[in-house]
Amino acid sequence: MNPPDRIEELLSVLKSAFSDGSLVRLKLGGYHGTEADLKSMEAKKIVAKGAEKLSFTYHYKTRDIIKNNILPEAMGLLRGWLRTEFRSAQLSTTSEDIMLERNGDKVRLKRSEVAGREAVSAEHDRAKNRPLKADAKPWLIDLKITDEAGNVRKDGQDKFRQINKMVEIFAPLIQSIKSEMPRIVDMGAGKGYLDFALYDYFSAQGRNVDITGVELRNELVRNSNETAQKSGFSKLRFVAGTIGGFDASGIDAVIALHACDTATDDAIFKGIEAGASLIAVAPCCHKQIRREMEAGAAEARLEPLLRHGIFLERQAEMATDTLRALLLELHGYRTKVFEFISDAHTPKNNLIVAEKDGRAGRDREAVLRQIAETKAMFGIGKHYLEGLLGV
């Protein structure tokens, strides 16, 4: 009789727990694969847009990355990881804990019952209490989100959900800044949806914030300042100008949502230069690195990935934002890259969040080596942000 396959036993329980809603969490540890700086991984069930998925959080040395997979894909990945790359796993359900340990070809499994553990909701996009309430506030009316009676307009529903999601993401990041009145700059503010939403939220919480929106278009700046004045938001202002030309001295946080191409790098540079506690950017367009890749010579093994224009574009996005995260780490920031809320006008929805951390960036030689290797792999001569930082 063949000995029991402990890995398959664990995966069988995981599959059942995923299906019946009893899954709490899966943790993988003891990583010994080839991916640099990957330490551990966690997984949980989510339901997003009606689809059930296993959401993986990849914990790296200085950043976290979240990827979602449907169950068949996830099971295939886990089967490979547990046999070759992770030495341990801990599966928690509402009724038991399962510990798996692998030492070479030897695999041990320990199961223990638990009682009273509650199920974890998998509803990733469920209805929930929103940080902002619909009201007849001047800024909500002026931005055409609500009508004069405070009801969310039919054509403002998506935007109202979006700004609430923005507040859910950014408010905790700003709250962690150690300043009595954090100075926040929104680079490329547009109509200022995020700025009005954050100012309103923090005012309701009794927290003082100072927010400046930088926007190139004079008409938008004028309209936004008029709305801020009507709303009584005395520490919210908008200024006309470019990101590169803004004096960011003394700021605590830099935010840039969908600043095109190298404008995102200008925003990152301003934050690093100012020593900001928080830098958060949702990049848009990656033309500079795509041009570098087209002019350079990528490794031959990447040829199938770069042969077609649409794939080249996606690889350019990945390479651009990977280098941005590494350059932030080089300058003392702990970074996370995850999926952000989709904008109504663009599918670009990755968010890079960098928080100043004295522990990050200490192994400069290792980070510099990763930057050099990434550039060489894709045939990149120089990242625009490297030039700004003098790297």
C-alpha cells in the first residue's frame, strides 16, 4: 500500500473548506524557491464581482503583492509550491487546524480540532458601511455626485462608490502618519474628488489635515477652490502648475492617481526628496520604459513575451512599476503593490504604496543588483526615475 499523500490530504480539506465556506486562512512558510526576497504567503477566500477566488498575499522583504486566482488555478499553484518551494503550511478552518511540514521527501501532517471559531466573510465587494454618507454638501453637489436634496444621482453612483473606496484605502495610511496636521499633496488632482472626500472624512473624525491639490488646468483649480470655500474646508486648496514645478518641502504624504507616464515618477521623486512618510501612486501609461525596451535588447528567452505589441505593453507596465518599487526601497521605503479600484476611464488600477521605514533599504547593494538585473533582462537602458534620483 502506498503511503498517504499528506499534501493532497491538505489540499482536499482546503478545497472542501473553500466550497462550504468554512475556510479561515492558509499560511505558507519556509520558502526556499528562487524568487528573491519572498518570505511567506497567505491565502483566503474572496467573492469579487460574483466570482469566488482564492486571494494570495505574497509577503516580500519590503513589500506585499496580492493576486487572486480561481480555485482550479490556485490548487495547481499550491500543489507545486508545497512540493518544491514551501516547507510548511498552516490551514485553519472553522473546525480544525492542520499543520504540514516537509523535510525533503518526508511530509508530516498534524490535525487538531477547534471549537467556537467563526467563519470569515468572503464578500470582497459586499455592501458595507461607507465612510462617507450621501448628503447635500456643496462639494458633493458641485461634483455632481448628489442632487440638491442630498440623494446620490443616477449618473453619480459609480463615482460615489469609487470615492468611498478611495477613503477606505487612504484614510488608514494617513492616520498612521505621526503628525498633528499631516500635509498631503495630491499631484494631478483633476476635479479633486479624492481631496474633498478625504478632507470631509477627516473633518468628521475630528482630525486636522492640510491638503493641496496640484493641477495643470486653471479652470479646474478655480472651480475646486470655489467649492472648497463654499464647503468651509479652510485647509484644502488647489494650485495651478506642474508636478515637477511644485515645491514639496515639508510635506508628509504624496498621492498621484493616474498621472501619465513619467509624471508618476515626478511625484515619487518629490515625495522622496521631501522625505515624505507616505507615497502612494496609481500609475498610468508606461511609454518611457516601453521605448527603452523597443530600442534595447531583452534576454532571448523573453522573445515570446515581447513579440506581440499587447504583451510588450504589459511587460513594460510590470517592469516600470517593479523598478519604481525597488527605487523606493532603495531610499528607505517599505512598498506594497496591489490592485486599486478601477477608474471609470482607464483600466490602470495598480497602486504602489510606499511608507517610510528605517529598516527598508539597508541592503543597498542587493537592491541595486536587483535593479540592474531587471533592466538587463528587459533591455532597459535607464528608468526616468533613476535620472531624477541620480542613481
